[in-house]
Amino acid sequence: MNYNNHIQNIESNFPNSDLLKESEFSDFNDEDFAKYCIDYCVNLTNNAADKLNCSLYFGVNYNKKINASAAINNNQAAITFNFGLIDKLGTIISDTITLFMKENIACFTINENQKEELKQISYNCCITYLFYHELAHIIQLLRINEKKSFNFQENYEEHKSYELRKHIYEFDADLFGSMLSGFELMKNVMNEKFEVNTDILFNSLTALLFTVANIVIEFSGNLFNKIYYKQNSHPHPFIRIIKIKEQVLEVISKNLRIDEVFYLTVLQRATKMISQILYTNSRTLNYEEFYNENSKGIESYIDEIEDKNIFYKELTRFKPQEFHNKFNI
């Protein structure tokens, strides 16, 4: 099924959709990246629909906000990325690689050809994370089957009342997206003999952690400057970033058997980079300082969420091997 087929099905099953047509792809600032991202998601959607045996479609909302959504209506499912998300994503990744190339370690380990390879790996892994985050919401909603119509928007809503289930769902979706993104990274850094180039792994893994953190921060608007716990529509972005890093590194360390020094060095390097970024609206984040000031509250909140997961059997985390086998193609 191609993109046109997908949006026709979304328009039939989800009234009032405002979807981008193929003839409008030229509206993107970087049309080549946008086409690549959309084609990548269409392929992932076709595979997921086949593996899950469900009616699943992908489309692009003509909306300039950085957002994505998962929707269910009468057992029809749709994943949509906003125009603004795709338009910004290419810039976020390009800026990430540019910053990388100014770092001392990168200067000695990345040549011009490897820079393009690193950018391509970042494209694949970040799109994978975003897509499977939304697919996790589809799986959650299909498995509970409690509503004929449900929509999960990814934009943060500061004044929306806190719901434990939604926070749990978001962490689960991050876990799922991070897991599949980690496996995607491994496929990209292995050669035909399943050997791993350590330099490529070191740089691409750091880039993935850094870039996904930037994506989450951009989703959150101004909400990441001050810590919160049982508030708002989504968990605090900083706490999400912590959990995403843990999951990606766990996938890599378990499957490639990297040692603790490598693990900690990647983590430290990505953390330092996040602290150097000037985000939209001149926002900054001193990662280490922010964590040290709020570590007890963060750990307590995470523990509470983890303790409550057991009551939500629809979560993807309870069948990680099954989903890995289905989607790790």
C-alpha cells in the first residue's frame, strides 16, 4: 500500500482529517528528507499492519506544530506525523551532526564520508523511535478495546489534569520506541559478518541518545525548565529522556556485550552535548545540575510508575521478545 492509499483510508475512517498530499511534499523545507521519512514510515506501517493483522494507516497532518498522534476508530488505526514534526526533525538531526563534528573525539574518529553515514543512521533510528512510540499506543488501545474511538496526541498540555494511566502509557511507548530504535542502530553498525565497528557504534549511539532527547524536549515546549511529577498530560520530558537512555543502552549492552566503561562514556558524552544546546525560544538545560537537584523526586516518581505497571496488561513491555521478533526485520 502506498502513501496515497494510506491517506485515502484515513480520510474514510477519521472524519475531518487534514492530510498532506504527495503533490504538496514540495512545501517541506527539505523535500528529500521529508520524502525519505514518509516512505520509511509507510514501509514500517505496512509491515506492522501485516505482523499485527490489523487495519493500520500512516499519514501526515498539514499542521505546523511539532506533534504526532495515534488514533483508533472502529478497529481502524492511524498513525500521523505533523508536517511540523517532519520539517523540524531533519534540522534537529543535521544540527546534531554539526555539533558532533566540532567535538574533539569526533574530529579524530569521523571523516566526511562517515559524517554522512552517521547522519543516515540517525535518520533511521530517530524515525524508528517516533514511529514505534506511536505504534505502542495503537497496540495499547487495540488490546484494551474499551473505546471505539480514541486519540493520543503527543503535544504536552500543561493544564490538562493528571492521569496515571496516560503517564504509564507514555513511558511504555517510549520503552517500545527505544527498544526498536536500539535494534535498528545495531543493524546499521554491523557488517555482513555481524562484526561491529566500535568507533561507528560509539558515535552513532551517542548521536541517537542526543537526538532523541532533543526531539522530546522540542515536543514539550517550555515545560522542561521546571520539574513536575503528577501533573500535565505527559511525564516530565527530563524523566522520559532518562528512561529512553536507559532502554537504548540496555538493548545495546545486552546484545553487543559492551563493557560498563563504554556504557558510561556514551552516557556522559550525550549528557554533555544536551547541556550545550540552545533550544527553541532560547531554552537551555544543564543536564547534570538538573538531575542532581531533583534526583530523589525523580527516582521516587519512577518507582511509583514501575510499581503500577502490573495493573495494565495491555502494555507492550510485557511481551518484549514477541514484539522484537515481529518487528526486528
